[in-house]
Amino acid sequence: MSAALKDADEVNPQPAIAALLTFKGPVLLDLDETLYLRNSTEDFIDSARPGVLALLAMRLLDAVRPWRWTGGDSTRDVWRIRCVLTLFPWTTRYWATRVRALAAEAGNEPLIAAVKQRTTVPSLLAPIITTLGFRPIVAPLVAALGLPPQIRIVAASVTTFADRRDGKLRLAVKALGHETIRKALVLTDSRQDEELLQACAMPVRTVWPDARFRPALSGLYLPGQYLSQVKRPGERYVTRGILQEDFALWILCSIGLATSPVTHFLGLGLLLLSFWTIYEGGYADNDRVGARFEPAPKLNRAFHEARVVTPLWTPWAWAIASGAGGVFLLRGTGPDALAGGLAWLAVLLSTHGFFLLYNRFDKTTRIWGYAGLQLARSAAFVALVPISAIGAIALGAHILAKWMPYYIYRMEGRNWPDAPHFLNRLLFFLVLAVLLAFATGFRSLATGTTLALLAWNVFRARHELFSMLLGAHRIDRDKPGP
């Protein structure tokens, strides 16, 4: 074995092909990003139609993460493929016709030619495709690649989690036996095949220059993707920052005045989707402006690596459609609904315009504009829904608690301060509520909405409140120093 072939990181395509053509024993070939320069699983999911519904199904799966109970991330693709086969069963038929174009576009021609040449030599064994891709997907793809019919396929089953959970080595051993693996040359691109590479006679890890990993359905737009994958990846911001914060506040501040709580809840949910579709576009524009004009922009690595489309008009179609649904549930039909629709459109347009303007001002000026953005995201719904006085107080406390750390951050010019947001919001709420009581009488606060907002603020601040109380002490009782 040459020194180049001992170190998988040093193997380039030409020595790998030379080894394939001369090796006397069994040859195990990877498929994805090797024989096929893309990922068959992703491309199969990408074939599901309607694409937007399939993308939504994939995002729901990612939110629930059922693979937690079946062996971890290694079984994620089993769930995804089963979901597609269950909800979009016609995808298999469409895949059978699509693979011809995909094979022509992404087939690794030099390697395929080498495989064909090897199969013409009587003294050499025909290669075996060994992949963790799924047999119903890879079988038609291999046929479309034009490989000789004697090529055997060892692939994962979609009916079990064990193949993906146990890994490629165990899959290969189960199909071929230990002795075959021990004598084999293994050609793959993946570091995840380390066990198989260590078990074989000649490990060859080659990253092909034209190989590309393209996530399924990455060319489609879906609200929330930029937030969750680029702006705040890994933070579950949609759940924690929007649903548990903004939307909860929308509900608590207004549902006490609603005649139909269920319809009210659903209507506000549609307005939330409508608003955040546009507000998210402001985040994307903020990153683009920063990358272009700021000398040292603070951008996540995902800004350069994540494949998330940010089209111009599709978000507006989502925003207008969901906003119209929200207006219908909250205002019904007729002149009142028309006025509500126009008011909501004005909210969306003004938020979009203000965010674009905000993004183009210097950082010091943004201090004051940031309060306007927080006002928009916290209180946009009041354009259609009445709120009580205590509800307005809760919104004000929320806006101030969000704005204060930004003010400190910009004024000090360092990192974002580790401020106790929920405790600050509780404090602002109590102070403003007391001032309201002084102005209107304490009996004006004796409502269910007041109790609900107070309980919600205390609950959200419980950890910070406990830490504050635990750390409090009387300095007049401290022992004096020497």
C-alpha cells in the first residue's frame, strides 16, 4: 500500500481510481458523494410534491425530533423517508423518472468509467456498492448511473432503524461477512465510515472535487427558516422567543376582551405568522447590509454556510394570505373587515420600511430605532385587537426590558450584557402598574387580566427572582474589616 493510500486525507481521485483498477480483492464503493456526487436521500426528499408541504413536514419532524427515541441522529433519515413515503406516496414514482436526469447531472463519470473497466477484467471481482442510503432509493439511481448489472448493492432498509443505528460496518458484515471486509478495498468520502475503513485491507478516503451536499428542498421558502437556521441557529428561537414570549403576551393582553376566545387565539396566530414573515425579512436585510457596508460585521457562520433562500415577493404572499385569514377570524367580513385588512397591511408595510431604514443607519442611531422595532413586534396586533390598560402596561414593560440591554450594549460597545430580562420586565410591569393605579384607582387593576399578566411575569422570572433573593444580604450586618 502506498503512503498516499494509508492516510485517507491525502488520497486524491487519481490514486483512488488507480487503486480501484488494480486491487485484487473485493472492492466496496460508497455511493453518496462518491459514485453519485450528491446525496441520494436528500434528493429523494427533494422530489416530494407539493414541495412546500413536504418542507413543512420536514421542519415539524425537526421540531419534534422523534429520532431521540430510536437511536439518535443516525436514525433521523429513516424518519424523514418514512414521513415522505407516508404523506407523499407518489414520490417513489416521480423518483423513478427523475433519477435519469440526476444521474446524468451528478454521476461521477471518471469513477463510473473505472468501475466499468474493472468489471471487464475476468481476474478482478466486480465492485460492491455499500451505502447507508436506502435500497428503494438507491436501486433505481444505480441503474440510472449505467453501472454493469453484476454490481451488487448493500444498502440500508427503510423498515428498520437498526441499519442506520448500527453503522455501515455492521451492515456490510451482515451482508458480506467478516472475511470479505478484511480482504477488501473500501473507497468512500465519509469520515463516518471510519470503522469500516479500519476493518478493511486498503482504506481509501477520497473527497471528490465536484461532490456537493445539497439539503432537500433548500430552494424553497418557508417562514422561520432564516431565523432558525441563520440568525439564531440552535436556539429554538421561534418557540422560545416568539411563541413563549411575543405570542403569549399578545394573548394575555387581549383575550379578556374577546367574545370568542378560540377564534381570537387562532386569528392572532395567523397575524403572528403574517407579521414575522415580514419581520424576519428585516433580519435577513440586516445581515446583508452588515456584510456589505460594516467594517467588522457580526455575522453567524451560518450566514455564509446555510442554504436558506430569501426571495423578495414570496414572503409577502405568505404575509398577506395569513394576515387575511387572521383578519377574517377577528373581524369577519364586511366594512369592518376591510378596514382591519387595510390597517394590517399598513402595519406590515410600515414595519418593513422602518426595518430597512433602521438597517442603514449607524449603530449609535440604531439605539433609538431599536425601541421602535420592539414596539412593532410587541404591539402590532393592537391595530386589530383592543387591549386593556393593564395590557398596555405589560406591553410597555416588555418593550423596555428588551430595549435596555441593547442600549447598554451599544453605549458600551462590547458584548451583549448578561441582564436578567425577565426580572427587569417584572420590575417595569410592577412600577408601571402602580403608577396606573395612582392615576385610575387601585380597583382598576382588580381584573383577571392583571392577575394573569402578573402570574405570567412572575413565572417567567422565577429563576432570576430566586437568584436575586438568594444573593441579597444586609450590608449593615456584615462584619467590619480589620
